[in-house]
Amino acid sequence: MRNWGYQVPIIIVLLIICVSVAYAGSSIGITPVKKSYFMKPGDTIRDSTTIIYAEPYASVAKIAAYGDFAEWVEFEQDSVKLPAGGPGTTIRYTIKVPEEFGSKTSMNGDIRIELLPPAEEFKAKGTTGAYAAIGMIVNLKLPRPGKYLEAAFRPIENVNAGEIVYFVLDAKNYGTDYLKDISGKIKILDASGNLVLTVSTGVTSLASGGEGQLYGYWETENALPSFYTAVAEIEYGGDNPATSKGMFLVGDLIIKINDVLVNTSHRDVVMFDIALQSLWNAEISNVFAQIDFSNSTGFNVGQSKSTSENIGPRGKATLKAYLDSGYLTAGEYTAHIVVHYASKTVEKIVKFTLDGEKVSDGPRLNTLVYGLFTGTNLLLLIMIVLLVNLFIFLLMSRKRDDDLKRSTYEKPTMQSNIYPLDQPIQQTQPIQQIQQTQQIQQVSQINATQQIQPAQQTQHIQQTQPNTVVSSDVEGSLDRLEELMKK
């Protein structure tokens, strides 16, 4: 007979987990999800949290506190009714710190809301009672006797070389004493842990439980692009300084070749994956690589151009390139890789070996363009083909429209002239056109006659005027002769 003794507890636990998971997926939540308090001996804090419940049926929530200070928490009520699909329900609580509580300076706990499913569902599903619980994490900071300070860096923003790095430290006095002349030193270490320089912060003072900030900055004009670590030591008069660490990047318009993977598993093509890392705090576009290949004697055996990529701020990217190796003999080869970006270049040389016999007598077109139909290149080719087809379509459409217009304006006039069979066919004109032609000829003759008459009159005047002049001269000469004879 099977012994079920040790399996029964496991089955019960699994049933409870299944029921809890089923109800944990219900529409219930709590806001906020975390709170932190700084309290002194004898302090009292009253606060609240809100339950978000959106199930279509009403329910009841049990409220309890758990953790290091559970006995210090009091609720207005131990349970609350949650209406079906109702608005948020507020839970109010009070935390009272006793005058004496030992040597602890930090306590953690949570205010837990345990949802009891409705009895109707239990009856329908035939399950035992189980709770789906949600909670709000509560951190309680208690003062230490004497002097005690905690400090932490705010996130340090990355900058480019030549810009200023600003440091902000949040400091809080968790001791019972007043802290005066709080100041700090920030050591800046490079990626290898070497000290670059030390920066001083400002000075501040804090009462017990008080909060404040310390500020510092670093001008990175001569800094090398790299990751840096800032280590702060804050002096406040206590036994040990408060410390904090933060990391940041000083960027430059530099791309590093982190690695080059060479795949020679296919004898007819060698594939290259060029892994890049940008140290610039902005996007760098159109990054690509050109590769020159040479054999063991230094003779150039081919070239290749990689895919093109845009690298985001401090981002990474991988360029892909291909070499037609089917016609190359076995041996060692060198790839001289030059990565182009923003009018700059970075180079790397890698060696690889080809094994086995060659599989072709020369470069093959399908292998030379092996990498052409990948990534952005494929999209570019598709766009070019579409544009060419669109251009051809527009050109043909325009030609068709021109032909249609020409056929409309140059449509021949159909004439139906009947000639006797025994006479040759002569080209005739419509009667109206003949009449118009005759009228035009008559008008032309009249205009010509009017132009001839003035010309004839002018010629007559020119012919008569000289005769008149001659007769006048003769008469004058005779008159003078008669006068002389009289004298």
C-alpha cells in the first residue's frame, strides 16, 4: 500500500499556492508600494495608503503589519469592506516609536492587505479559505546616538569631452547630534582604477533628521574618452566618513572595434562580423567598413564593403561583410578593415586561414553580391526598383496623353466626292473654301491698286517739277537781257 503520509503536506501546500495564485491575479493593488520614515525615540507618525479594487464582486480585506516594528503599528480597523468595482479604499495607520528600542538604526517591514475571496466563490469552487495578499514595503530609519551621516550620488549624466560633469550628493543626518561643516572630496578614477584628480564639494550643515545636498563638478577638457568612477568621501565629524560611488562616461567622437568574428565554415564565402562600440553621447549615422584582402605574399586578392548602420549614443552595432573565397587557394590571408564614420576612420587587421581546394576559377557574381541583398541594402534596392518602375509608368502615361491630343487636333476631314469612272480623280475643295479664296484675291487686288495710284502720282510730280524749274530760268534770263539792251 502506498504511503501518503509525507505527500499530504506537499499536496496541501500546492493547493494553497494554486488558490493564492488564482486570486492574486485579481484586480487589486496598493499605492504607493513603498514608504520610508525617519523617526526618533518617542515619535509618532500618522499616514495612509490606498487599496485599488476593481473586481465585479464585493470582498473583505484583512489588514496587518509584519516585520521588525509590527508591534509599533496601529490601524483604525483590522479589516475593511471593498465594494464591487468601487473607488479606492483608504487605510489609515499610526506608527509609534517607543522611548527605548535597543541599538537598531534601521528596521524593515510591510503593511499587508490580505484579500478574503467571497464565500459564494468558495462554495462554487469547493475550496478551503485562502488569502491573496498584497503589501506596501515600509522602511523605518532610527537615529543613532551621536553623529551619523549617510550620502548617495544622484545619477551622474554622461558627457562628451570638453563638457562639464556635475556631481550631486544627497546627504541625510541619521544621528542625534547636529552636524556642522559637512564637506566632501570626490576622487575620479579611470577605467583601470587610477586616480585622475580629486574634486572638492561645497559645505553644508544638517540638524538631526535633516536632509541636504553637496555639489561638485569636473571640467573634462583634457579628459580621455572612457568610463570613470566617482568615489565620494564626506567628512561630518563622525568616526568614519560617509561614502558613495557613481559611474559615468566621458565620450568622444570615437568608435572602437571591439571584435571581428571570421566565419570560414563555407569554402566559397567568408563572412565577417565587425563588432563596434561608440563612445559618443549622440547618434552616429552611416557607419560602414571597407576591407582589403591580401594573401601571404601581400598580393591583393579582393575587396569588400560592409553593411551600413546607425549607432545610437554610446551604443553598439555589428557590421557584416563577405568575401568570395571560392576561387582562392588554401592558405593564410589578411583582412585590412577600415571603419568609416563622421569623416573619421578606425582600422584593424585580422588574419584567417582557408582550407581545402578552391571550388571556382574566378569571382562569381552571386557571391560578390552576397551581402548586397541584406539589411538596409535590400530595402534600398527595392526602393530603387520601385522608383524606376514609377518613372517608366509616368513616361508611358505622358506619351499616351500626347498621342491622344495629337490625334484629336489633327483629325482629317472626310470628303465624299464621286467622279465618273472614265475621268481621272482630281483633288477638289469645298465650295465655301473656294468662295473664301476668291474674296481674299479680290481684296488683295483692290489693295494693290490703291498702292499703285499714289506711286504714279509721285512719279508724275517728280517728272513735271524739273520742266517747271527750267522754264522759269529761261524767262528770267530773257528779262535780264531786255533790261541790258535798254541801257
